[in-house]
Amino acid sequence: MSRKLRSLDWFGKDDKMGFVHRSWLRNQGYPDDYFRGRPVIGICNTWSELTPCNGHLRDFAEIVKRGVIEAGGFPLEFPVTSLGETIMKPTTMLFRNLASMDTEESIRANPLDGVVLLTGCDKTTPSTVMGACSVDLPTIVVPGGPMLNGRFKGECLGSGSFNWMVKEKKLNENYTAEDILEAETGTARSQGHCMSMGTASTMACMVEALGLTLPGAATIPAVDARKKVMAQLSGRRIVEMVKEDLKLSTILTRKAFENSIVINAAIGGSTNFLIHLQAIAGRIGVELKLEDFDHIGSKIPLLVNLKPSGEFLMEDFYYAGGLPVVINEMKEYLHNETITVNGKTIGENYSKTVCYNRNVIASVDHPLQHNAGIAVLKGNLCVDGAIIKPSAASRELIKHRGRAVVFESMEDYHARIDDPDLDIDENCVIVLKTVGPVGYPGMPEVGNVDLPEKILRKGIRDMIRISDGRMSGTAAGTVVLHVSPESAIGGTLAFVKDGDMIELDVEQRKLHLDVSDEELQKRKAAWIPPAPMAARGYVKIYIDHVQQAHLGADLDILKGGSGDTVTRDLH
Ligand code: FES
Ligand code: MG
């Protein structure tokens, strides 16, 4: 053991408090030797029936425990706030930071020497990793894995790829209620998280690229027996990590973050990646700027042909060799010396991989696309930045000048978007306000709003949309997101009016509102900020402390960490 077990401060004492700490836990039937110097491993579980994507993690905890016990550890499972993407209102993003606080305090306050994070649905990965970083114990992530491919009318159907088109399918392809029901029952047909390259798959790949999972863990489908093996081996490994004192801060160096940005570009990962990776970096004390994502990621070739931008799904990705093939292909772009949870480097872990299907994973010499990463835009409309995913955008729109059609809120959008008298055509730019971190609150995934019915009827599928919100990782389109500062706190977006001209030039990284500074000053002087969205409770804390999107939308008071020390006792 390279340092004293922190659990001994609870269980190792022969005084009254040692008696208290041990004696109540014995009601679960642990033998005496469990309290005498075994590493105590917390299994942090985001299982919940309200988080369908994590529904299988209850069983997975038992498999992890098997591994912990085999290696001589003492596993203790505990629940943390679970965030179910498709169910929670107004958006899980509002609660990511809350879940991270729950994770952080649960780890620090308890007699844990190491932690296994069981994650799946979008926010359950970043929230638990953020919380764990602020304590900085030896920690390993067990990603719950994607669902099997969706099936519909004899073909594959990706998570999210149908629900974003329901309106269009009904209008243009005469889909009936039965068709829609068939799609509804054929998409999520096994345990696991979304199986397109949406945010959950992106997050799983992110943690593997950071070095926080066993090699190959991210892409194994949830129902594949090999996922269970991975969970058991992770249980064994965390006990060794405690003995080696291999902490998060040893693994999560600036170079590890750079690797993760490279891999995210190569897999065509979700735009939500930026906001979560920055929040994690903030917790572990690594300097990461919005511009870094562009500098490091935008020159990277796209290798993975997965929906929403490509053709295949996570199951195909796994059968083709999974993330290990991508990491090996990308080695010339990576820091291969970064250390991972198994104690080996990225270079060592991923040197022997075989690609079984080049249609799913392209080689670095013949990529699907050059320069694939996320572009960071600047201009008077987004002084602190905005982002766009060029691989998901339409070629003909990435340089465009158009007339703004402004919606002051989501409610305003819903009320007017299909009004036949709305003065809009396909060359216009849809501007959506008040969907940022403070404004909504919680920065929901609404940036890819549906086009007006009258434009969809013409067979047009894409228009430029600009907002201070986010977009689901399963969505696509020429969508400018994360405009910062947001409209609700007086960013320029707040002052855009119908008829203003907006210029987007992705090549030049430019987003410009063609209105003079004098006129903008006038509009600013007349502007009435929206009323605060909450007067009490967690949401009040959130709107008072949330940072803007370009900083990762963490609470300012949560940046950094407090370590694993607890100075005061409970009696
Ligand atoms: Fe949970 Fe997509 S809804 S991962
Ligand atoms: Mg999502």
C-alpha cells in the first residue's frame, strides 16, 4: 500500500467511534476481516428506473463487487442523483452540477479508498466524473454501454434519428400513427444508452480517451456478456489502483484532455462534449479554453461513420473493432505516453488492434472527412464564442448571409413557427433567445428547432439556426450553439431584431450581426432583462452561480476541488 487507507480513519480505530462505524455496518453481515485493512471501494451507482439508459446498472454493481472481493477489497454500493435524459424536465443539464455535488460529497464524507463510477445516460458520466475529480481518489469508470441497434421497417434505426423527423415524416411521407408506434417500439429495444454517436456514446468514448476506463470498455453493448467481464475486471483493478495510489489527478493531465479532444473529433462526437470536458477540466485544475477545442480538434480527420452524421450505430462500431481501433489509428495525433487506469499508457494499451470493417471505421490515410472537429466561432454576436459542428452542417449553408427571424423564447417559437403568415423563407436565419444556462434555466437541447411546416413541405431539411442553447448529440443541421454570453444576461443575442442581417462564415470562424455598435448600444439601453426564473431552492443557487457555456456551465463555487480530507468527526 503506497499510502495509508483513508477508510482506516473510520474502521481502523479501537475507540468508541471505531465501534460505531463498524458495528452498524455489520447489520449487513460482513465478516470481521472486512474492517481490518481491506481497501474500501465505493460503487457509485446512477441506476434508476427513471433513467432508462441506466436501468441495468443495479445488476452491474453486483458484478463489479465480484471483482472487488476477488482482489481483496470491500465493496460498498451507494446511489447518487441519476439524470434521465428523455424524462427530466426542463432539462437534465440543469441538474448536472447538482448530481456532481451529490457525488463529490458522498465520496468525501464516507470511508472510501477508491471509487467505481457506473454511468450511462448523457449527464450521468460528466456529473459523476466532475464530482469524483473534486475529491481526487483512485477512480475508474464503468460505462454502461449502448443499446442494440434500433430496428424499423427492416432497417436500422438510430436513437434520436427518428424523433427529430416525426413532423417531417408525417408531412412529407404520410406516416400513419401505426408507423410512428412501430418506430417507438423498435428504437430502444434493449438495455443500454442511445446507440447513435449521441452524447452518451460520446461521453463513454471521452472517458476512455481520457484514460479512465479499461481499454475497449466504451463501445461494448450493454447486453454483451463482455460488458459484464469488463465490469468485473474493473472491480478487480480499482483495488490495485488504491494500492498504487493511482489518483484521478495523475491520469487527468492537460495531455489527457488534448487526447480526448482529438478522439472526439475522430469519432464525430456530440457538441455537448465541449461543455462537459471543460467542466471536468475545471474540477481537476487543468486549464482548457474554448479555443483549444478548435485548435486541437478542427484539423483532425473523421474516421467513424456513425449516425447522426454517418450511417452506422454503436453495435456496428463495436463489431468493427470499437474505439481501440480509432485510438490506434490516431496515434500520430495523440500523446501516447499518457497513463490510464490500468497503469499502462495509451500507446501500450492500443497498439494491437484490428479493424474488421473499414466502412464503419475509416483509416487515418483515407478518412471520411478531413478537418472534422468542432469549430469555435467569434464575432459581435458571440463575444465569448459559439460553436458549430461542421460535419453535421449543410455545405451550402456554412457560408451564408441571411435575414434574422427572431423568437424571444421557446414558447414564442412554438406559438408562431407554423403560422402560415410568418415572414420566413429558407434563406432566413432562425434566432432563438433565452435558452442559455441562466435564461431557460439549464441550457436545454433545443438549438436544433424544427423548421417551419411551410418550408419542410418544399422538401427543405436545413436552415441556419442560432441560439444560446445546446443540441442533442443525436441531432444534425447547420446549428450554431452555446452563444456566449447568453441573451438572458445581456449578450448581443438579446438585441437581435427581426430583419437584421446575420453572417455566418465557418471557414473564417465568424458569426457577425450586421448592426452598428451605436444601434446595439441604443437597443441595450432600452433592454429589460427577463425576470429571474427562480426565487428559492437549487434552481436559485444554479442561476446565481452558473458560469457561461464557454466555461463549461459549472457553478463558479464548484470549480476546483477540496481533496479527500475530512477534519471533523461526527461526535
Ligand atoms: Fe439516455 Fe440518450 S436518452 S443516452
Ligand atoms: Mg441528449
